[in-house]
Amino acid sequence: MLLVVATACGGPSGGGGNGPSKDGPAKEGGTLDWLVVGEPPTLNPKGYTGALVPQYSALYDSLVQVDPKSGDPIFRQAESVTPNENKSVWTIKLREGLKFSDGTAFNAEAIKAWWDHEKVPANASPVISTLTSFKSYTVEDALTLQVDVGYPRAALYNDLAFTSLGMIPSPAVVESSGDAFGSSVETFAAAGPFVLKEWVQGDHMTLVANKDYWDEGRPYLDGITFKLSADASTNADAVVSGAADMAYQPFPDPAEQRVTDAGGQHIFLPDVQQVIVSFNVAKAPFDDVRVRRALVLATDPKDISDKAQSGLATPVTTLFPEGSSLYDPAVVQKTNDLEQAQELIDEYLQDTGKDSITGSVLSPDNQAADQVSALTQNWNRLDNVDISIDKKTVAAYVSARGAKDFDMVISNSADPGTFVEEWLNKWSTGGAANTQNYSDPELDKLLEAGRGYADQDERKKALNEIGARLMEEAAFVGLTYAQKSVVASNEVRVDAMINPSVPDPAQISIG
């Protein structure tokens, strides 16, 4: 997921500064003004492994959701998704009467058509490795698709909840729009709780309720307007003044206290992701593991939190934060050792005959840049090291990252809390989201073996083995854990979560 695009929140919980929960039936009607730090460059989920962008969730919905607390499936557009005994063959049964916003039928053929589209290499789908690993997927009748995975895959519920495998657009619009699919109102149609009415790229996106939505009585809102605004302090003031109803906060910020002081809500999001800087290993000197290890060792995550987030962000120490079900105290990131870091830099310079280590970190021009600025100060404490920040607008950042035009880049780690596939896409050789050109045959073996886990214990073991290898090879440096949240008016009510990163747009109400 892109750091500057994914937006997130959690449900009101009545404590910890979150504001009171609301009782009784949700109020119908009204529109929600939601400030977000970025927008997807297209509504075609090309380049995205997850449905963790609220615009996507509102417009697509999904075949399945997964309860963020229990991990149990919640069936949405699919009436049921049923595995055989060893979870190698799954049967997807759709609800009757589904249709896309262009009026065409949403049936099993539509799922197959979309998956066929996503398997074409030229379409650059982030789920292509998943689809090509499946043995087959076959239309059994108008509402039924059978998926023969070919190996045990407990993650299929997660695939259908969090990736474009479960985000089905109208085949007619995909075919008629060609490469322009998802770039405008005219080139997009899906079957979510809302329909795209207007999109002024770089400014706002206006959605209206889908009157033909499958879940009768929802959505509660008449519409949502997503507005771009990247500054946390400005967003907090907008909520306090009533200029906005809700605002995404990608990093902890003291401004959030102003909202709760004014009687509003600060809604926290539990998250296992890290804010990371990854190295483009196709570019020297970052192709040398000694340089990468030196920079990791020269990093002081606590100093970064202190300087960039007033000490409110939790510094990365282990792969997963303590308290996570995936936490392993043995998988530790080794940082803040300038002496060892300098030895590695000196060794590299002597062996190569170079005078210095130079480069830049690609960053969007929002709060991420504050962390990068603090990080470069850490690194430039080393002799003969000069690392700068390459700060761009969000749109230019997204473009440069997609084109692999960077030395290093700040982002969120791929979300391993859902399933191994996220890391396979980001870190496997040739992975669809592998913008850092990383390649490690040993890691590839671990990733491929890990995708077939059968239960939570196997997933934890696989993820920590993968993470330990990434840390050993200094593939990235973790800065802080991604403590996302939203601030909101006390009139906003979030009744359910789609997943740990997005409230269910169909169940948000206001008033």
C-alpha cells in the first residue's frame, strides 16, 4: 500500500480519547466531507495489492470482508465462500440480483472475466502471481465460481477481502475503456455502496449512494466527498471548525488533542505495518549489503519519532510491535550503532576506491518528509556519507516510485498482518509491487513456502522467517510503527470496519 494513498480509521470505542460511541439506530441521509492525504491515481487497482483505500471500498465493496478482531469471514457480494477439507478447492457463491452501476449483471462470468484480465502481464496487476499460482477457476453456473488453488490456501478469504481479486468491476466498462479504465466517471462502474459522480483529480472525488446496492437500507449516507488535504494540523482545525467531518491522520500529531478538547473524536487504528525506507538495489551503492547494513545501523528510530512526531510515534524495534499476535521478540532490528556502521562504510569505500556515499530518499511532501529529514540527519552523522531528501508532490512521488526512479523511498511496509502474499508481491524477484528491484533466491523460497499456510501459527512462523531474512539482508530500515488514526466530529458514527484499515462506508452515518 502506498503510504500517501492508503487512508484508515478504527471504530469509536468510548475511551482513550476516542469519544463516545453512539447508541440506537444509525441516522439515514446526509453527506460526509472526508479529508484524505492522497487519492489513488486511478480506480483501476493496478499497482495496489489491497482494497485498503476508502475510495475503493466505497465504490467496489468486496466479495468478502474479514472481521478485524476475530479473523472470521463476513460475506458481502458473495453469499458464501466454502473450502474443501484441506482448503485447496473453494466454491464462491454470489448473491442473487447483483448488478453493476452501469446496469449490467454481476455474475460468476464477471468474476472470471476480471480475473482473466488480471492475469494478462501487460495489465500489471498486483495479484498476477496469486492468479497464476491457481490451478484453475471455473464458472459452474450463473452465480457459482469454483477455484482449484492446487495447494492449501487458508488465505483465500483474505485474498477476496483485501485484494483486487475481490474487487469486481463491470466487464463491459473494462472492455470498452481499455487502458483508460478507471480514469474518469465515464470509464468506471462497479457495485459498491456508492457510485462515482464527479472526480476532479488532485482536488476532490464526489460519490452518491448506490440505490441498487445489495444490502437493503444501506448505505446510510446520501454521499461522501473525499477532499485532498495533507497537513495534520490544518485537518484537525477543519474538523474542530466544522469545515470537515472527518480527517485521516497518517502519523501521530499533537493537533489531534485539539479535536478531543473540542468534544470530537480521535479514533485510533491498531496496525502491524511499519513506516520504512527501502533501498533501490539496482543503484549503487545500495546494491551492496554493507552500505545498506551501515545505514540501518546508523538509524535511531526514537530520535526520528522525537523530531518528526513529538515523540508520539512508537520507534521500530522488532518486526512486529509487542502486543501483536505476530510478535516475536527474537526478530530484532539492529540500529543505533554508529561505530559498527562507520566500519562498514570505511570497508566499502576502501574496497571500491570511492570517496563517499551519496544518494537521496524519495518522499511525498507531507508528514512523511519530516521522518525522512530526521533520518538523513541520523545517516549524515557518519563520515563520508551525504544523503539528501528528494521531496515531491504526492502525484510526482507516486509516479517516480512506480517508475522505480529513486535511490531510496519512504513508504509503509506491505501489510503482512493479513497474509504472506503481500510480502511476496513486494519482495519476491519480479514481484508486482517490487519497485525496489529486490532479488534474493533464499527469500524467494521462504515467500513461496509461506503462501500455503494453513493456520495462524504457520502464518506467524512464515512471516517472522521472511522478516528475519529481510532484516539480515538490510532490505529496508523500519522507522516507526504505522500508528494511523482519524479525527472526526462527534456527529460521525462508524458502526463497522471493513478490515483493520478502513471503516465500512456503507455503515458510516452522520448526525
